[in-house]
Amino acid sequence: MTTLVTAALAAQEAAVVPDTIRKWVQLGHLAPAGRRGRAHLFRLEDVFAAERATRRAHERRRGD
């Protein structure tokens, strides 16, 4: 069984702020894997994949 985490814990694990997790969801880079009440829950592997993808896109835009 895959462990699901809150946006706050996902942000902590990916070394970003919780607003970044919400932004990734809004932009379609990350999809919630479940809910606990009103809170979205995420798989850490999805969070890390979104972080890698957004970092690569950012680096391409900057020309790094």
C-alpha cells in the first residue's frame, strides 16, 4: 500500500513551501491521490516527480 501524505508534509519532503504544492496542482504538474476530509493527499513519488519536472523546466527557461 502506498503511503499518502498531506500537502504540508509533501512540501517539507520536497523542500518547498505548501503554496508550491498547491500551485503544482493548479498547473496540472501534480494530482492528488486521495482526500482526508477536505485536505488533498499526495504520493511522495508523485511530489518528487513534479519537483524534478518543474526544476528542469525552470532551468531550461533560464538557460542553465
